[in-house]
Amino acid sequence: MNVTRRQFLRTTGFGVAAVGALGGCAPALKGDFAPKTGKRVVVIGGGWGGATAAKYVRLGDPSIEVILLEPNKEFISCPFSNLVLSGIRTLDSMTFNYGRLRGHGVRIIHEAAGSIEPAAKRVRLGEGWLQYDKLIVSPGVEFQYEQVQGLREAGDRVLHAWKAGPQTVALANQLQSMQDGGVVVMSVPPVAYRCPPGPYERASQIAWYLKTKKPRSKLIVLDANPNVVSKTALFRKAWEAYPNLEFRGSNKVVKVDPGARTVTTELGDTVKYDVVNVIPPQRAGTIAVDADLVGADKRWCEVNHVTYESVKHKDIHVIGDSTIGLPVPKSGNVANAMGKISAAVVVAMLNGRPVPQMPPGNTCYSWVSDKEAIAVVNVYRIDNGKVVQIEQKLTPAQSPAVAANSLGWAQSIWNDVIG
């Protein structure tokens, strides 16, 4: 959904002049647990969805108090972080602080929410509680370490680097330190997981790096799925340039042994490695599970397709990677779109106005070398209260032009989320 700030303000019923009412940074809370004196929206999670939602609630109605709970003091973009592994980008180039959100009047508390009590409409924070009128939950994903024997015990000896940050840099350092002739093994979890094309972009970047810097080395990709699950033909075509990349479908990793430096697949095959990257199976963030926002699968949260309100708990809106049931990928662009939509919905509900029907959209770029990328665009509409896909367009081939477009897209959407 490519909604401009001006269009959003019109949708929510507030004129552009209302932005001026935001002023500078809002006064700090009187302690973490100040009593609620007006309409309050609490947002859990300051990633692509949560940061966007917090900002756009304030843009939609500056009279609403917005409190964002986010333990990390910096926003680090997962999109583009695979390029850190190949040395094309640095993590600093995609790391931002939350200062500009504060400029919109969002009150940010750098602590994790402890728990949610839907009936009481409150969130545990430390030893106290935060009351809310509306709660927007954007907790991202959590890893199911228990599904890979030995993974939890392995600690930092086996990295996932699937949440951009220190592990991204650590994995890049491992690749750089590996002797030429070494073997890199990476796993792809079964769907659903965060960013469907992400593992294949990562495989492309590692393969390019090895081909360029360590030509006697190889990469083995062990995929729990039968085939590449996103942009299949485009990735397969790109990999023709990487004879050092061996793809094995239907090879779910079920065990890791960092002492022996081996992984074992569900087929019983044991594969030795010099560097390993295990991306575990995933589910909704822990707070969503603990608050009973997940469905029968105990993994993902079902929501109303128009409002993103939980089908289980009123006044709790779940957005981003934790959701399931909509025909959309778990991507940063979708989370950003959900943030805007949920903000418009919450503003409308709190002001007694009709809820807008705003479909999401998705644009996703994947870099397949140091200079070329591929992309997909998904278009959706609301049909009888459900999100349905009406079009999908793929780039015909990889190209430097697509890579250049991705750079402009990144700057624009980072500014939209956190600027």
C-alpha cells in the first residue's frame, strides 16, 4: 500500500494542518505508569509495523496519546542486511534511532512489555501496568529452537542472523575468516517464516562472495521446502552463475552438532561444515502466544482482514509477521502497510467514524549479486471483508536497474517507518 502522508491524513479525517499540532517532542511520562487521562494507544514492538503504526496514529489524530514499547534503542532493517554478509553494505547504513518518532509526539519506553491482560485492557510494564483504549501488537517472530536438536544449546556457535544485528556482523566475520576451500551450510525453514525470498537472497549473496573471494569454497543450501518458495525461476536463473552453490530441497535440518561441525537432515543425511547458518522454524512473538492471540496452531495470529483486530480479543490489533490467514508475505513492506492501515482504523474507531477499507500492498527486492537484483510486486483489494490478491508482477530478469530502484525504495520506506 503506497499511501502518502497527505492521503493518510485525508483518510483519517484530519486535515494536513493538523500535523502542526504535533509540535516538537511530547513531554515525558511521569514515571513509566502515568495514569491515562485521554485516549491512549499502546504499541508493542518498534519494528516495521509497530513504528509505522505509532507514527501514523499521531499523524491521524494528534490528540491521541501513543506509547511505543520497544526494548531496542535502535531500529535495524532486516531488508538489505543480507548484503552485509557479502560485504556490499555495512550494518550501520541501515541502523536508525527513534528520535524522529519522538518528534511526532510518540512516547517511547525502551522496555519490553511483560504481558497483556485483554479483559482489563492493560499491559504489564515492569512492576506496573499501562492502560490502553487500543493496543497494537507488532511483536515480529520468535524462533522454535526446540525443533532443531542441539540448536538452543549451541548458543552463538550456530548463528541464525535472521534478526538483523550483532549476529549479522558475526556471520559476516565467520565467512571472511573461513579458509578458501571451506564449506558453508545454510538451512531454510519450512513455510511460513519471515521474508519468503530472504534465504534465497542470502544464498545468492554468500555464493557471490565465495565465488569472488574464496573460489575453492562451496555453499550447500538445505531447504525444508521442496523447492525455492519465492521468485523461483528468477533465483534459479541467477544461480546458474554460481556453480559453487548446491541446493537440496526437502532437506529439513533437524539436528546440529557444533562440536562435530555437522548438521543432520530429516532424511538422515549428515553434512559437515566450516561455517553454518541455521534459520530455525518460526512463530509469532512470545507475547502474542502468551496473550492467547495465536490460533489453534499455536504459531500465528488470526485477524480481521480490514481492521487487523484479533479474532480472539477485542481492541487488540495484530500486525506484521505474526499474522496469518491473509494472502500476503511476511515482509517489511507488508508490515509497513499494516502499520498505516491499523493506525487509520484505530483513529477512526476512537473517533466514532466508519472504518476505512484499505488493502495492503507489497514490493520486494532481492539482490542476487553485487550489482543486480530481482523484484516482485503484489497488488491486493478488499472483497467481501477479505484481502484478495489481484495481481503479481515479477521483473523479467535480474538487472542493475532493479538494484538501483531498490536503493530508492529503501530510503523512502525507511523514512516512512522511522522518519
